Amino acid sequence: MNTPFTPPTMPTPRRTMFARLRASFLTGLVVIAPVGLTIWLIWTVIGWIDGIVLPMVPVAYHPDRLIQTYFGLDPSAQINVRGIGVVIFLFFTIVVGWLAKGIIGRSFIRFAESLVNRTPVVRTIYSGIKQISETIFAQTERSFETACMIEYPRKGMFALGFISIPAKGEIATRAGESRQLIGVFVPTTPNPTSGFLLFVPKEEVMELDMTVEDAAKLVISAGLVYPPSRTTAIHELPPNSVNDVLPPS
């Protein structure tokens, strides 16, 4: 029952057929796009690896040729079998790693590196790639396990980054023993593989509760995809903190 003091109730406008179709299309796009892009990316990477590995395999042992021979199909029939090159690459990499651990493998690697070190241009390229590979794949220290914020590029502005490793060598020496510097990688948007390496004093690095994956999503989406709020108590924080990254003083 309406009274003179009750504001009139406005009728809810009905959505048109076009608006409902548009909403359904956008909802379906949100569901399909991540799945489709993931499948496309995996399919493309597998095809890229196959394109590099399979030309090194004799034609008689190609998967499409084996299928044609086994089932008696026409040799001119096109059969696209992806993934065999990935399996061959993984098996080859495991075998090489196993051989490199042995005495013969280490001796062969030392001999090959001695030949490479005598070649001016190749020596520079090989040493740089080797250092990057050892840093990424053979790093014993925990790195890039914690997201953080630092004041960058000026005071009052904050940038999202990932804690790397403590400063070492000449960088740590030049900074002085009284200052402990932390390597922080500040990625760019929307391509997080490029960015800036900054050495920041330990006390100026603000750790975040969000995971590295959530921080990467935030960077890639240009701030559109925020991780869920985490109100974790201090005693429940994970152990991968700046103090754990730094060596004991």
C-alpha cells in the first residue's frame, strides 16, 4: 500500500532480445577464450618443437610414415601426428643429462668447452647462454618466490616486483657492508619477460601476501585482474621472506 510519503516504484525495464544475446555472448566468450587460447598455445609449442626435432629423424621413422606402413594407407595421405618430437626431445634431454653426470660425459664437456673458448665470437655467445642457463635451471638459492612492492620510479609511486637474490660480488662491495641490497625484478606490462633489475635496500622492500602467479596475472592484465584478498596473520606467513632470501649476517 502506497502512502503520500512513499516514493513511486519505477518499473524495471525489460531487457531486449539483443541485450540478452549480447550478455550470453560475452559470458560464453569469457568461458571459451582462456580454454581456446591455452589449447592453441600448447598446440603451437608442440608443433614448433616437432618442426625442429622431426627433420633430424629419418623419414622412415616419422610417425605419419609408420602409421601409413602399419595400416597399409596411401603414402600420399597427409596424417598430422603431433607430440612425437616433444617425446623425442624429452628423452634426448634426459639421456644427455644422465651422460653429463658421468666421468666420460664431464670429460667430453670440458674438451668441447676448451674448443669453444678458443673461438672468439662463439666463446662470447656460449659463455653468456651458459651463465643464463645455470642461473635459471641450476640455481640453488630461492629466487622469484616472493612478490613485493618498491617505491619506483620515484618516491610516492609504487611498482610491483619479484624478489630475486641478494646482491653479490662488486655490487655488494660497492654498496658497503652496512647496506644489504636485494635484487628486485620489476616486469613490464603486458609482457612480464622484459623489465628492469633493481638493487633495493632490504628495508625498502615491502613483501606481499599474494603469490607470484597472482602478481604475474596482475601485471599481464594491466591491473584488471586482482587476486583475492588475503588477510593472513603474521605468524601464518610463509617462510619465503626477505630475511630467508638474505644470507645470515
